[in-house]
Amino acid sequence: MLEILTPLGTKLVPYLPEISTAVVACGLVVFGSDINRTLRRVLAGHHFIVRTFAFILINAFGFGLFIVKVSPMLSDWLKQIDRSWLVLGLLLWFTLVGIWAQRNRQV
């Protein structure tokens, strides 16, 4: 069964940098609301300007830096996985993100 997926996995390899970016971005979508909720709780008593600056710092620069730094590492790691397992892993990840989005009314 897994042998059927090997050619597809091989065709995905040139696109792993883009796929890795999508995986990391989807992960941030899944956990971003929790991160922002925690940030809101921590900064609850602070001035509006401090809260706004922290929000911009975390969401724009923090998440952006995270995507830029983690995506190449993930791409390198994904290149080491057997091609058939690569396809299964990516399908599982994006399916789980889709299920999460449905349950949390994100879609």
C-alpha cells in the first residue's frame, strides 16, 4: 500500500520549502488564538499602548520570524522522511488542521 504513495512523495520533494511554510503557518493558526489569549491575560492590567505594542511585536514580528526560521528546518527534516510516509504525514497534518478548524468554527 505504501509503495503506491512513494512516487507522489517524490514529486512533492521540490515543493517541500513551500509545504513546510504552509505546515508552520497552519500550526500558528491552530495555536495563535491560545498564544493571543495568554498574551491578553498577561497584559490585562497594562496601558493600551503597551498591549498594542506587545500584540504587534508578537503577531507581526514574532510569528513572522518563527515562520522564517522554522520552515527551513522543517523542510530539511521532511526531506529525510521516507517518501510514502511523507505523503501520509502531510495528509494527516492538514486533515487534522481541517478538523480542528471545523470544530472551532474557523471555516
